Amino acid sequence: MEHPWLKFYDHRTPHRLAYPEALLDHFLDDAARDFPTHTAITFVLRYALGGRLRIGATYSYQQLHTYVDRLAAGLASLGVGKGDRVALMLPNSPQAVIAFFAAMRLGAIVVNTNPTYMPLEIQHQLADSGAETIVLLNQFVPRLRKAQPALPQLKRVIVTSIDDLLGFPMRQLVRHALQREPDWAEVPLGGMFFSFSALLAHAAAPPQVTRAPGDVALLQYTGGTTGVPKAAMLTHRNLLANTLQSLAWLVDAQRGAERMICALPFFHVYGMTVGMLCSVAMAANMLVLPNPRPIDTVMEVLARERATIFPGVPAMYIAIINHPQAASYDLTSVRACLSAAAPLPIEVQERFGAITGGRLVEGYGMTETSPLTHGNPVYGLRKSGSIGIPVSDVDAKIVDLDSGAAIAAGTDAQGELLVRGPQVMAGYWERPDETAATIDPDGWLHTGDIARMDEDGYFFIVDRKKDMIIASGFKVLPRDVEEVLFTHPDVQEAAVVGVPDPYRGETVKAYIVLKAGAQPSEQAIIAFCREQMAPFKVPRQIEFRAELPKTPIGKVLRRVLVDEERQKLDARASSAGSDAER
């Protein structure tokens, strides 16, 4: 294959990397050996007394290492062993980091579980994965109990509270405040319910388990925005490779010296790999936030804790540059930011750089690829609208949607993006047919994204194949319309979907979040679009909203918007039928 992108690599980024035959918890072993007294986790619940008091705690790498070994020993005493699925339903917290690495010690498989899931969603994920153990906050236990009757395989529920690892008097202060919250739950222990903090009392060493880099380390569910969620099987080798690929992109990161803000949820593969695993691999100080909202919290942590690296999503950066007090925060410690999960307008990159002095670049990845595959070089050529170039050891190509033939670089022809590399998943959990439909015999993963590649090897995502709108026979890609809407001076966020239309089949509808104080009319937005795009692409409907539905990682849920429109259509049809009967 030709790799025109290689000449645009930063000179400090190797084209090829050496990957040790190691396991993920070896990152922690190395950090604790080399930097035992360095801070591993700065846990920030909030600031008090005008910011003079940090509500939370800090933990060294040696402490973290000890906690991991103790929890692993405690879980082993309950019968958790190699290959067992251990669900983690936790916000970003010391407990999330400890539980993840403890499971790795035992050769168990972590099942990342979104803490906002409702009983039916919990039921599906735990039943599908066959998880016999779950570690979760006490506040989430009532939802788990509603799902339990349909989960006969569940044997162990490990309960923690967010203040479990806080010292005196911080724990008493936090506990007093939490007990006034409506979702606080006192959980009686006994039977299948066990205390997280009690398991940490195990002083014995964890058992020695025979493990291999090709073992599955993580079941990461995906596809919830487009259909029934399925689990990508990510091995130790996959995740280790992607961690090292990500670090090779952060060319000036210094081991033992960085401060990584961990606002992205660890239960999402992006937050877990680029936030947690990269931090531990370079012995960085993880600045852990259990909740990134409101954005003021993130800005406080950035400023007060002097974060140097900030992985995020466009919604975070957009909120920061539009914050009315942005100028009052000193964010100049930030050197590098990688944005993924959604398109990042170039004006956002430039305005964020002007505020911080750091470099904000757009990247790309998928759950199935652990996740990072592409990125704009942090200190190299950054192209507007581009996801950048493939990271070390990644092959990528564009293929024709009909013939499957490879499309040459620089033709501007659009096709499906295919990727291949050491971070590509082992397959979908217990779904061999879907695995075969996604990864071909030559190891190419079909992303389902429509893209193009320019003459320099920079890739541009055009849209999702599944999101394409067909209006009166014309194909409309939502991102084409969204990019025009983002240039309107009053538009902060925009999402475009196809909604049912009796005449056109589908028609284009735009959902818009306006900037503070803006009040354009629907007609004004449509007129603006008519000046910038072909008539068949112009939105026929505009809906202004206070916010857009998003995943916890910040990706707009277009499917939710489409479902809302269908429900409206069904309601109108039902109402019309009732009127006809009367």
C-alpha cells in the first residue's frame, strides 16, 4: 500500500512501534516501581471556600498498586477468576481505576457499564455478557435490583460509595452531604452483596494467574445509537497497542511529569484508553472528575490543578470558548488536546488555542479499534475538517461503496473507510456473523463511515452510511449541512437528520442550539443555507433546542431525534384516525 501520510508525521513519532508481549496491569507495575511516591490520582469532587479547599483526595502510585492487589485478592476470595466477566458501573473515581486493574490481575474480563443505564439496559448488558460480578455505587443499586430477577447468573454485587476511600474528616463531610441526595441508598450487606472497602482489607497477595496478551481484557458495548448494543472484544494486546500509539502521538509528553485531566468517562473506551491507560503508562497524575458537568468544573480543574493534557470532545471545547467568564480562568498550562467522537469545527480549534496557547487537534476512532486510528499531528499540519492521518502501524483506505475497489488518494471520490492495525478488536462477543461482516479475511475493519482522502493522505469523514438522507432521490449527507450551519454566527450546535415526508420520502430537518442571546428566525436560518448549498440539501424544517441529545461521551444521538419524529408522526396518525371514527 501507498502511505502518503507518513511524510507528515512529527519527526518524533515513529512510523512503526515495538509492542511488548505484556499485559495491561504491567503499566501499573512499571509506574509504581519507577515513581512510587508520585501522585497517581487527584480525585476532585468539587472545590469549596472560594476554591481554597479541594473536596477529594490524592493517591500515590504505590498506594494505587497496593489497592489493586488487595482488591484482586478480595475478588479472588469470592471466586472471581480468569475469563469471568466483571461489570463496572462506576463514574470516574479511584474505585473505577482500582477495579479495572484488579480484574486485569485475575485475568477477568471487564464489562464497562454506563452508570446512567436504566434497569432494562442493565439487564440486557449483564445478560448478554454473562457477567457474574458487578462493582457499582450504592446509588445505582435500586436500578440493579429491578433488573436482578432476569439475571440468574449474577452472583456477586460489590458496593462502594463515592466517599469510601476518602480520609478523615473529608469522608464525614462528603457523607453528610451525600445522604441528603435523593438517590442515596443504604445497602444492607450479606448474601450476594459485598463491601468494596472491606475487600480492600485483604492483605494477601493476589493469586498468580496464567494470562496472555491475546486474552480478552474488555467487553465494550457499541451500536446503541444505531441498534441493539453489541460488545467489541478488546484484548490486552489491542488496548496496550492503542495506548502506545496514542502516546507516540503526544510527542512531547514526559513520563512522570504530566497532569492528565480525566473528564471523559472511563466506562467509554476513549476515556479509558486515552485518559486512564495513557496516564498510567506514562505515570501521569490523573485529575479525576466523576462528572464533567457543568463545564465550570472542568475549567476549575484545568486552572487550579494545572493540567497539561486534556482529551475531550467538541461539546466540551465549544462550551469552554463560549463560557462568559472564559477569560478569568488561567488555562495556559494546557499543551495538547485531542478531540474525538464528533466533528470539531476549525474555528473551535483556533479559538481554544488562542485561550490556552495549547494545540487542539481532531482525531478519529471507534470502539472496535480501542479506539484511536487517526489524528492530526499535534505540532504538524492540521487540516480544516480532517480527522488527520493514520497513527503508527495503521493502514487505512477508501473503497468504492458499490464495487469495493480501492480509491486512490487525492481524487476527492467518496467511499467507505477501512482500517487495519494492531488495535482492531478480536470480534464481537458471541456474534460471529456480525464479526465476519465487519472484519474481512485480510483484517480490514469496515467502519461504516463515508470518507475521502486527499493527496497528502489526510482523511475526511463525510458521514455515516446509515445516516444518509435520501430526499426525492437525492442523497444528502447530514455533515454537509451541519458544516454550513456551524458557520452561522448565531449557531452553537447543530444536528441534521432525515425525517419522514409524504412527498419527498425524507426531508432534511435541522436541530439547532443557539448561542446565548441569539434570536434568529427559522426563515433566516433557511435563507442562510440557501446561499451556501444546493436546494435539495437545504433544511425544510428548523427546530431550536436548549440542548441536543447526546451520549455520555458527547456524541449527538441522531437516532433519538429520528425516533422522536416518528413518534410525532404516529401520534398524528392516531389522532387523525380517532377524529375519523368520531
